[in-house]
Amino acid sequence: MGNTHPLESLAAFAICFVVGALTTAGLGAYINKIKRDSGTTRRNT
């Protein structure tokens, strides 16, 4: 497989984990914003 240092693998995992968590949080906030905006649009029409 290769001679990779264990800390390199840990760093790669940590970076992917943080990016995934931030993406999930951002997508959740965006979905909630869309739901809020669509809810106010329906009440106004």
C-alpha cells in the first residue's frame, strides 16, 4: 500500500471529517433558510 506515516493518515482523516461536518452544518442551515423563506412566501400569496 505504501509507506505513509500514521500521522499523515490521521491528518487526512481529520481534514475530511472537519470539512464534512462543516458541509453538513452549512447544508442544514441552507435547507432551514429555504424552508423559512418558502413558508413566508406561501403565507403572503
